[in-house]
Amino acid sequence: MLELRDIVKIYPGPVAALQGVSFSVENGLFGLLGPNGSGKSTLMRILAGLLEPTSGEVMLDGVPVTDKPQRIWSQLGYLPQDFGFYRNQTGEGMLKHLLRLKGVTGPKGLSHLCGELLERVNLKPAAKQRVKAYSGGMLRRLGIAQAIAGNPRLLIVDEPTAGLDPDERMRFYRMLAEMAQDRIILLSTHSVADAAMVCPRLAILRKGDVLSVLSPSEACEKIEGKIFEGRVEGEAYYRLVEQEIVTQNYLVEGKHVLRIYAKDQQPPAGFTSVTPSLEDAYMLIQQEGHHA
């Protein structure tokens, strides 16, 4: 189990990037969901041992690691949002270089281990290609290959699908879901759709604070029967946006569609009840004073 106890991070200014973050994570995929600036990447870097918190404690399987993060480096895999590669290296050569830096080897040697890792992330056919010829999805998979080397207990993945096309994104998440069977995987994202798709539980952050820790289904159940949808035009649109608690606002065939939260279940005329989504719950939780 991974436990975070009242993690605070204050930068000079002062700027409070994290304001007492506490939650625990069992085996499986756990999401950190929040907008840019909510503290997700700061928290990830603290967990990876790259940044020291101002106060608070991190425990992994009962072992305190905040003061000496090197205690768990052998059990840690980390894929940051921006991962630099030597683009003239082959995929195999780049992975070998990264494993040497991490001090990871295998009983049958480094070359054999690299082959196993590349096969696991479906890059074995591209092992001899230069990294500069890799697609965005292939680069992310190469990053995952180095992150899972040594069979880490904890895998930290920060905004992993930025810039990926839909097919590559789905392949990447299927791979993470398979890996989550016997380890803790922390996934940081600002995409509500991604979190709903792959994370059985998640923490919703805003301005360095954890607003809620729950499952996507729990979030939706709390607002069941209170989300309504309708198409509106002209002055009605502006009036409703100002007066109602809007959870989603988008266009369909050039027409404004609003989804609103009506706590008393009394929606405006022309609005009908719809099944809540995690997007609805997330927007409510993010809006101060409207915790789902």
C-alpha cells in the first residue's frame, strides 16, 4: 500500500503547490485528476523522490520513504510527461543506456532483458530502428519499457497520452491496465474521459488540495437524477449559463447544449433528465461550494 500523509509543498513566494494531501492506494490503477496547476506533477515528483516536500510523510508498504527516497528507487518506475531520448540511437540501444543508468540488469544479461522488455511493450519489431523514426505512441511505450525494468512495485506515469492518436492511446491504456494487476500504478491526467476509462479509483485535485477520493461510479451515483440536458439558443443560453450550475457546455450541429445540475430536481423548461457522467461530477466537485 502507498500512503500519503498530509503532504505540503510550499515554493518561495510563498506559493502553496500542495496543501496537506492525504490518501492511500492499494494495488491497481489510481488516477490523479485535475486541471493544469492543481499540483499533480508536483505530487508525482515528490513520490518519485525528485522533490522534497515541505512537510508530510510518504509510506510504501509500511516503510517511510520521505526522508530517504533512495530506499524505494529499486522498487520505483517513473515515466514523466516529457521524456528525453537520444534520437539517433536505436530503440534497443536507448533502452540499454537507460537500464545501465538505473543499474538494472537481468540473470541472462542486459541484451536479453532489453529484448523481453521491448517485446512486452510491443516494440521488438522496431528494436533496430532509430528513435527518431518512432511515432509518439512508440516513444511512450519505450518510456514505459524503461519504467517497468526491474519489476517495480510502484509505477508513476505523468500525462502519458499527450499527443497520441486515439488508437495509440487505447493501446497504451490497455498495457497499463494489464500491468496494474500486481503493482500500484499512479496515473496523472487532466482528461476526465481517460480517468473514467482506466481508473477504478481516483483523487480529484484543485489548487493543491484533494477535493475528493472516490470511484467514477460513486461520483456518478451521488448526482443520479440531478443532471438535466437541453438545447438552448439566443438570450436563453446566456441567461441559463449565468443562473444555473452548468456541468457541460458544448455544440451539437451548431446548437448549444447545456447539462446542468438541479439539486432540487426542478430543471428549466425543455430540459430532460440524463444519466450522469464523471465529467458532470468532476465539474461539480471543481466548482467551489458544489461538492458532489
